[in-house]
Amino acid sequence: MNRLLLALAVVSVGCAPITYDYSKEPDPRRTEYVIGPSDRVRISVWKNGDLGVEAVVRPDGIITMQLIGDVQVSGMTPTELRKEVQKRLASYVRDESAVVTVAVTDCNNYRFSVAGNVERASVFNSRYPITVAEAIALAGGINKFGSPRNVVVIRQQPNGQPPKRIPIDFRRVVSGEQPEANIGILAGDTVFVN
């Protein structure tokens, strides 16, 4: 009898909903795009066309501009890059009307992996931010060996900290019971299906 109660307790714990505060995770669908390697950017300086540049961000995250040289752009939003270029150009261009604009003309940095028990595990590239459900769909869905209850998003952390593991009960996402778990995927994330 005690073994039966223990077995039922283990089974009921295994079925308990995942409790995780998904609202604390950043959502790339609601923030300004972050520039990264392989993205193409166009920087224009109004009334000073020869100072502008259109360049692909190098693997080290840098582009080169006339007068100011190398600019570390990886990890910056277009707004931050505009302010940085304007500040660095200020010592060369005294004209107040020299307005800087930044456009990301080709997004190639938004890459993520889907691995484990899916039909087509791979590294994917998207032109726009996607969710866990969309990432799994791109991989052809969970295969017959996968457990929708055991999906995890592995997210790299800054400063050498160990990666964060975000648990997702995909059954509850698909059924609509836990839509907040259908989080946005960040560049560099891995969606792993056990």
C-alpha cells in the first residue's frame, strides 16, 4: 500500500504544471532590434553623403566609417548606434544640421537552434523575432520520441555565467492553458526537446 501511494505521489508530481515567471524574460518582439554580426547597416549623414556607409557587420561586431574609423556596433540598437556615431562625428563635423540616421537593411544575426527530439533539428535564421511554438514548427514539430512536457530553452548569460534553462510545458502552450510560456526566442537561444 505504501509503495502504491509513493508511486501515485511521484506520478502526480510529474504532472504538476511548471511554475516559472516567464514575464521576467526579455521579448525581442517588444524591444528595438539589437545589431549583431552579419547584419547589414546603412548609416547616413544628412548634407554629408560622403561620410555615410553601408556595411555588413564583421564577425567581431565592428564596421569601419570614414573619419571615425572602427565602430563596435554589435550589441547596440540602431538608436544607440546613431547617438554614438553622432557623438564621434561631432569633433569633425561642426554643422548642426548633420543629422545621422541608421537603418538595418538586412537582418542576418537572428539565429537560434532547435535540437533534440524534433523532426529537423538545425540552426535556423529568421528575419523577425519568433516564439518557442514557431521555432518548434520550423523544426517540423516534436517527433514520436519527444516529450512535449520536457521542452527547455537554453539561453546564454553574460559575463561567463552558466546558461539559463527555461522550462516549457509545450502541451500547455498549445492547449492555451499557459500562453505566457510561449516566450520570444533571443538570438543564440537553443530550444531543446527531451
